[in-house]
Amino acid sequence: MRNKVLLFILLLWGGLPLGALQTEQGIASWYGPGFHGRKTANGEIYNMYEMTAAHKTLPFGARVKVIDLETGRSVIVRINDRGPFVEGRVIDLSYAAARALGMEKKGTARVALKILQEDKDRGKSLQGVYIQAGSFTEKANAIRQMNKVWKITGYKPRLFVSENRYRLILGPWKERQEAEDVLTRMKRKGLDGIICHGTPDR
């Protein structure tokens, strides 16, 4: 009963009408080093330092607010993988998300999931294949890298701010080959990036 009351209060704090939300409760776990650099279920390369998660049924690209029912802390993640496949667990967080939630050491936490409604127009404009050209904790470093990438590729990266990180996003493109061609030009000049599918975190 106490958890249900707490969940109700947290949902009200979220700023969205309850009728627009879907909720789920259960155990959250996290996965990291053993999967870092491997492909996720939606074809992206798993980066344990991004705010992503695995869920059994939610559509790829869905944004979910994960609320720790004991502490009240919360994070917003994007679904890009399938799992967890352990009874009673409802979501598998990236290392970055688990750390932001403060559960990376104990490994699991009882949580509520709040599926956020997407801005359909904005989401549609960003869907496709894109390149993450860098992730920084300092804005000045992100701007410096942005200018380098812009000069080399002719594309100006978008700057996304999430959980105190500044991410540079190029794209989207409809075809993966287009993104690969741009990434090849970047690598020739000593710059790296990660090709991803779907909608970048906002």
C-alpha cells in the first residue's frame, strides 16, 4: 500500500496527466561490461555509458521514466534492447542509467516504470540512421568537437543534453550506407563515431 501511495505521488510530480501514462512495477537490474560494444536487439551497438535499457515488450525508441520506489530517484531511458529474461524483473538498465539511479552497486532495485508520451512530430523528424559523434561532460569540449565534425563532413551535429552529458548527433539518414560513408570520412581525419538506429535520446 505504501508503495502504491508513493507511486501515485511520483506520477503527479511527473507533470503529465495520469490518463496519458502507462505504468508497470517490478525489479530493475542492469547490464554492462560483458555486452558493451555488442549489437542490441534493434541493431544498435550497445554503449553502457548511454541512457538506454532493455524491456521484453515495449517498442524500440520508447522513452521510459524509471522510478526507484525506495528512494524516489528517477532516470529517463530509451528502449533499444530485449530483456531481462529473469522472472520478476521488468527492465534491464545500462550501467549509466543504473549509476544515475544509485543502484549499480547493489545490482537491483524495485521500480515503477512510467512510459512517456512522445512528441510525435519531433520524433518523426529524428527517426532513422544517425551517428553519435561524441559524448562529453564539458560543453566547451562538445562545441570544439562539433566544429571539427562540421568542417570535415559538411553536416552540423545536433547537440543533445542528457544527464549532464553533451552528445553530438549527425543525421538522420534513411539508409545506413549514407551514415557509413560519413563515418568513413570522419575516421580518415582521426574522428570516430557510433552508428545507431531509431531516435536519439533527448
